[in-house]
Amino acid sequence: VLLFLHGGPGVCNRHTIFADHSDLLDTFTIATWDQRGSCGSYQGVDVETLTIDRLGEDANELVSWLCRRFRKDKIFVIGGSWGSELGTYLCARHPEQIAAFVGFGQLVDAALNEQLSWEFCMAEAEKAGDQKSIEILKKCGPPVMGVYKGGNYAGMMQQREVMMKYGGYSPSEKKRGYLTSTVIPMLKAGEYSLSDLWGITKGHRVVLEKMWPECGRTNFNETCTKFEMPFYIFDGRLDQNTPSSLVEG
């Protein structure tokens, strides 16, 4: 059994799991999860419960349920970006029922992560003489403890748009925007109900606004350095969203 932990926080991606990783079904029973406040789990959420500790306990409860449901002593867990952060906390705090963990786009030091990502954007914009992007980056940053100016959500989205423009998300897909990378694939997938789509639209901003300051204080170099299960990391060398230099360090 393999549990996927999506990123964000607040960005459900179960449509991409079945589109891009269906070959894993030859080996695993795959479990996807709309985390608290996200997609199908948006309706009725208490914003005050959107904390790392609470989502970590949610994840642990789900792992236990999956073990019971499929009669397993342990299951496998994979997480990307924020999902790698949540998964790391899960492995450190509740290792008993986890056979192994895989992190991709692995978060290590959130404050330094955002600083390096912002600096990459500024360097590329200056190299290109892109004054519009330079002004956007000055307006939203540099980030302080991972938090951007002008609101956690708005500032981050501005930085991420510039990062995508210069291939920091995927060098082979420069000028990739959220419309083509996220919105259209979700609508075309046929995976989500109208209620789910409403939860995606509203929930991702609510979750990110509430949780990002806490996420920005995460530094696993100081808090999570030893694990009781195999812990694998797959990172893109050119990734500027979660810079691989922090994993190598």
C-alpha cells in the first residue's frame, strides 16, 4: 500500500497521480488523500485546526486506518514539496507503521528554500533585462522566514509565476503558468466533482494563508535527522522550487 501526500499546503493532485504514475498500480494499492482544508476536505473545515501538528496527526490516523483496511503491518508513504515536509514529520513522530518513505522536491530548510528560490528568480530576471519581473520580485520579497510581502498567498504566487517563467519549476517548460500546469489538467481529468472543484478553488488559498508562516519556520537540519525506516529522496538537480542544493548539503 502506497500513500501519496500532496503538496501546497492545500494543493490536491490526485489527478496527476493516476495520470502520471498508474504504472505503480502493478505493485501497489495507491491511496490518495485530500488533506484537511483541501479539495474534498474543504467543506466545514475549522481554519484554526490547520496546523502542522494537526495534519501530522491526520496523516498518522490515515496510515493506521490503511494498515487495518488492507491488513498490513506497515505501508509506504511518498510526498512531494509540502508533502515531503508533512511526510518527514510523520516519519519522525510516528515511524511504527511506515515501511519506507520517498520524498521528492524534498523540503529541508523552508526559510533558506524560499530565499534561494527568490534569488534565482531575481538573477534570471536581471540577466534577461526583465524589468517587469524585477519589480514584481522587489514588491513581494525577499522573503523573511519563508514569508513574502503583501500576504503569504499573493506574494508567493507572484514569485512562483516568475520562477515558472524562467524554468525554475521545469527547465523544459519555460513560461509554464498555473493555468496550463494546474487548472486545465484538473478540469480535464474527470477526477473531481463540482464540490471538489469548489474546495480546490477556495481551499488552497485558505490553507496556504493559515499554514505558511508555520511552514516557513521548518528546519529539518535541526529537528529531524534520524529515521527508523528507509528514507529516500529524489530531487531534480535544476529544481528551483525546492532547491536540491539544500538536500545535498
